[in-house]
Amino acid sequence: MVKEELKVVAQNKKARHDYFIEQTLEAGIVLSGTEVKSIRLGKVNLKECYAYIEKGEVYVSGMHISPYEQGNIFNKDPLRDRKLLLHKYEINKLIGLTQQKGLTLVPTQLYFKKGKVKLELAVARGKKLYDKREDIAKKDAKREIDRKLKESFR
């Protein structure tokens, strides 16, 4: 069995810092041709984006795709809301999950899979400040242990 090759274009590292990721799912995204060309060049930013559900459809807002240089009149607004392509049962599941207190939809990464642009969407719960401090302390402790182990092997 051949493993599918994913070409990751952009990641939202801040999402993993600010949220506990409960569940992830893959969604297609409606784009124009110049937006796809710009994404291939890596000119996309997921830092401040989020997803929302409106009238039974899922949209991603705040995803910045820079205009394609050779696109001229075909370029779209870089910050426009883009529709996500999901099955009805997936949308219904997301509606049920987001109605729970504290859960939200956060895009975590954008990648190419079999030539198509895909967005990884996470159902996430927001972290409190003390949770973030705890994660930072764990990361520092692990780094310190790794440093000591490396010194002991010299």
C-alpha cells in the first residue's frame, strides 16, 4: 500500500498553542484559479483564520491568500470568506459539536493531496492562560532533559 503524499503549504501553529484539538477532519475548499497558483507558491497565511457554519454550509474566514502577480483582473479579494466542501453528515456533525459550550472550528493546515487543495479543520476547545503556562513548562523541562542527556553522552 502506497502512502499518500501530502505537500503541506501552510500550518496554523498558533492553533495548537491556543486550543486543545479534540478532533480533525479534511475538507476541500472552493478557490479561483489564481488563488490556487498563489497557494502553490506558498503565499497563504492561516494565523488569524477561523471557520463558521451558516445556513448549513461551512465557511473559512480570515485566511489570507496573496494576489497572484500575473493574475491582474482575475485576482480575488485576499481575505474573502471561502466555502468549504464537506458532506452533509459531516456538516451536521460539526453543527452538533460546535453547539457544545467552548468548542469552535479552527483551520490547522492547508495542503495539496492528489493535486487538490485541502484544509484540515479542527474541532477545538480554547485553552486558559494557566494551560498555556503548563504546556510551556513541560516543553522547557523536556528541552532541559534532552540537553542533559546530550551532555552526558559526550
